Amino acid sequence: MFKKIAVAVSAWLMGVGLAQAAAAPDGGKLYAEHCAVCHGANGTGGIGVPLALPSFQGTISDDYIRKTIKYGRPGRVMPSYTYLKPAEIEALVHQVRSWNQTKPLIFSGQAIKANRAHGADLYAKECAACHGASGEGGKGTGVTFSRPRDLPIMAPALNNSGFLASAPDAMIKLTLMQGHEGTPMESYLKKGLSVRDIEDIVSFVRGFEQARLGRQMDKATGQRPVIVRDSPYDLDTTVKNVMAAVNNNNFFYGRVQPLEYGLTAPDKADPHQVIVY
């Protein structure tokens, strides 16, 4: 009797183990569903960064991939995949790393303290042409927008909250030092900048990280808004982007009007606050 029970328990445990293995997230399938349309079926790039590029993978950590998936790039093409389970995100990280043998890096989270004013001058001279004067990134990012044909990829937005939350100072510094061979991003050491110059640029880029709108509203009302997204664009462009996003997700908008419409005289309404129905 005991042997029969033991055999039955062993068989049951084996069945559970097989079921768990079968239920493990498939990184390749998840990548094909969520990432390939922008980053290419094999990570060779498209609208998005070429994730399989050895020079790119050689300057990032697994944590950077993980946080990028989680936070996305608000206002850009890269969405935040907050609905993915931790195991699914880890499966995607493993899939991205499977394309080459580059050893993942681990970066310190310590801030680089340098000459931000000098960094601003260097940024304007060396970086703004691609990344934008205020770090807003290359224009034309988006599935329905075009980009200059001489650029294989669009320069990312450095003032983006998702990027700044994902990339520690040490990673930005290494990227500037080594560059990404196969993209327009050059090594600034080879261009003649010193390590100290590069640290000054990193300090300037980190300066894009300002108090988030949500924190300001916490202090003002004591309540957090449901959803907060910062936009690197002017108000008119942001409203148009919201309207396009509504259409692209199979909804429709009724009208756009001042937030205070009907609550105050038309000439008293704040033109910088609008609502999209």
C-alpha cells in the first residue's frame, strides 16, 4: 500500500514539474509579439534600436533592459509593458541577450558629479544635432512618421523619464566613451574629448531629470493623479499626439477644449490647460 501511494505522489510531483516547465514564458514568442515590429525579428533594428548589436549590448546591463521594458519611453514609440509579469520580462531579457555572447555589465548607481555648465557647452556642440537641443531626441520617431534617410536609427530622447530611470550615470558615461559601432553614435574619446569632458556631459544629461509632474500635484492636492505622462513637445503637438493615439487604439475623440470651459468666462480660461474628450 505504501509503495503504491509513494509511486502516485512521485507521479503527481513529476506532472506538476512538467506543467510548470510547460508554462514557463517563451521569450522568443513574447519578443515576436511585443518587440519585433520596431526592433526587427532578430534584433537588428528598425524604428527601434538594434538590440542585437554587440556594441550596444556591450554598454548596457540586464537591469537597463528590464527597466526599459517596465518604464518604456513616455511620449515616444516605446511603450511601457507594465502588464507583463516579472517572469515574462526576464524571458524577454534572456531573449535579447541570446543574440550574442557579450557579457552583461553591472553598473554602480552612484551619481557623477561634474561641471554641468561645461557639459552644457559640450552637449550643444557634440550631441544636440542628433539628440535635440533639450534632449528631446531625433524627430520623426513613430510608426507613421518618417525619419531622415541617412540615419539608420533615430537618436533616443535623453530627457525622457523612462530613459533617465533606466540608465545610470556610469552607463551613459561608458556609452559616450565607447560609442555604438554600427550606429551614428561615435566614441567621444576617439573624437578627442577627455574622460572629464565626458563626465561633464553626463552631469548635464542627468540635469534633465526634474521633479515629475506627479510629485508637484502630490504637494498641491494631496492626491496622486491616476496617470501622469510628461511630453517633450509643445502643447499643440502633444494634443495632436494624444488624438492620434486615441485613433490608433480604435477609439475616437469628440472634441478638444480648455479644461475650464463652462467653469469660467471664455476669455479667462487658461489656454495652457486643455481636455481631450
